[in-house]
Amino acid sequence: MTYELDHPEIREAVAKLCERFPGSYWRECDRAQAYPTNFVQALTEAGYLSALIPEEYGGLGLPLSAGCAILEEVHRAGCNAAACHAQMYTMGTLLRHGSPSQKAQYLPQIADGSLRLQAFGVTEPTSGTDTGALRTTARLEGDTYIVNGQKIWTSRAEHSDLMILLCRTTPRDETAKKTDGLSVLLVDMREVRGKSLTIRPIRAMMNHSSTELFFDDMPVPAANLIGEEGKGFRYILSGMNAERILIASECIGDAKWFLSKASAYASERHIFDRPIGQNQGVQFPLAKAYSEMRAAELMLREAVRLYESGANPGEEANLAKMLCADASWAAGEACLQTHGGFGFAEEYDVERKYREARLYQVAPISTNLILSYIAEHVLGMPRSY
């Protein structure tokens, strides 16, 4: 069956592009903790990173389902969209809440690739997912905000020109709720990097170009305030359903890669004069992982359908992200087990994809927070945090 939002032409073209970036390319990037510049450039030149930007600003003007198709196929091909996927959902804050002049100034350059919007500064060392407790401040002096504070796990900051930054513009003790008084600034990092902005790389178990940021009296023009001052938290929230749907698509792509890789290996690998895939002990975990992937994929498609119909599918987006991440991890487990010792060898790419898939149990939102959301907002139980 062909799903009406599948975008088969886009999928075919993305898969063909990804053939130019085989496992050896990603292994080399992984060893060097290097940014996959050539891959990102190829996606940019093909127009895929501007897929969700309206045509009036130079983008393709495609719906969210097209973005999902792009990201799923990237991961299904064994590549990794983490180097560039943020541009799809971070620019949504600018698109939905930015002023006409901001959109006219930045979106065309983001669309043609002359500007990169890949950095999203929210998480801090002391607050984690407790966004209302963040301590980075922006003090307005004349027509300039002066920013001080720190962010962590801000991926791609070294490879981005612009950053969406959430900071506190009203002291916590002057607000009714801790999520009040937060604002969003669009930071042009080219002007402050190495001066009032320090970027420190963080080596991690997967190559996501993660960094820690330090702001020391960093100036940001007041004209770069997105939306209204003090309403930043709701602006960030408004894009989270789309973010979770897009990330869930990547997870489905990973699950399909794991299952394809494992099924092929199980059919080719002969032990005791028979393919190991003939053994139910090998077959059943893969069949079970496939069934979990298909069920998660159906939830994802429902979330996309609701989103594109104009609904605000908080429940479905959260469930899709959780179920797809779980399905990806289950497929990764089955794939690694099928390969046995060879699954730990770099040349098979399984261990790399296995490490990458593990992230989505934690980010961009942890499984526990999704469960808390479902308990409170769907099942009507008392808030647990």
C-alpha cells in the first residue's frame, strides 16, 4: 500500500543521494569526531534542508510529512541526519513567531544555505529538562540585550551561523510562574564567537558535534528578539510536536536499517551448515522487532496526519516519539545480537548505529517525561514533577 503522505519521489531521490555517503564515510567522521560537511552540503544543494521553508522565502514549501520522509530515508540508508535536522525544526520558531523583517532577512539565506541555523540553546547544566529553572539572563540596555550564562548539549554550535537562544529576561522572583519571563533571541554567532561567546566541544559516545556554550556580556540587538518578551517558553513549546514527529521518523529509519542489515546477515551467515536465519532463536527477535516498528510507524503516521490537518497532536506526537525510539532500540538490540561478535566491529556499522540509536531514549525528550505527560494530560492523574 502507498500511504498518501509517503512522498515516494522524495524518498527515492534522498536514497540515491545517500548512496554517495556509504558507511566508510560515516566511520571516518566518527573516528575523527568530524562534522559531515560534504553530506550536509549535498542535502543543502538538493534543497532538502529548506523543505519546510515557504516558497516565498526560497524554500520548497513542503508539509511536515515531506520532512519526515527525508529524515527517515537518510537514516534508513545508514546515514545520520543529526548533523542537520535541527534546521528543519529550529527555523519553525522564526517562521511562526518572527517578525516580517526577521523572516525576510534570514529565511532566504537559510533556504539557500548561505546561513546555517543549526544551534538551539536551551539546556543548561543545572536545569536539564527543567526549562523554567534556566539561569542564562538577557538584560536590555538601550537597543541591545546583554546575555550572560551557560548552555550545554548545544549540538552543531561550531558549525552554525545562527542560534535560537532561550534566556531569562525577567527575574524569576518577579514572575507568577517559573516559565514566565523567558524570551527567545536569534543570535548571530559570527559576530560574537571568540569574543563574548565561548564554544567548548564535548566528546560523547556518538558524533553529534555537541558543545558547551559560555556567554560573557554577549551583545544581541533588541531587533533580534523573536516575538514578545517574556513569552519565549510558549514559542519553544509550539514547535515541540513537530520536533518529536521528525525525530520519530529518524527512529523509524534506523529501525528499518537495523532490520534490513540483520535479515540479510542472518540469511548469508552459515554456521553448522545452515544459515543462522533458519533458527527461530534468530528469526523471532527480528520478527518481533519488525512488528514493534510497524506499530510505532502507524502511530507516527497518525501524528503526521493530525498535524497536517491543523490539529495540535500532543498525545500522538509524544507517543510516536516514544514508541519509535523504543522500536529503533529493539531493532538495534536484535541486529547486534544477530551479528554476534561481528556486530562490535566498526566495518559492519552496527555498533555506530547502535550508539546513535540509544540517544533517542534520552533526547530530545526523555521517555520518562513522555510517560509523565501521558499520565497527566491524557490519563488525568496528578502531575508527578
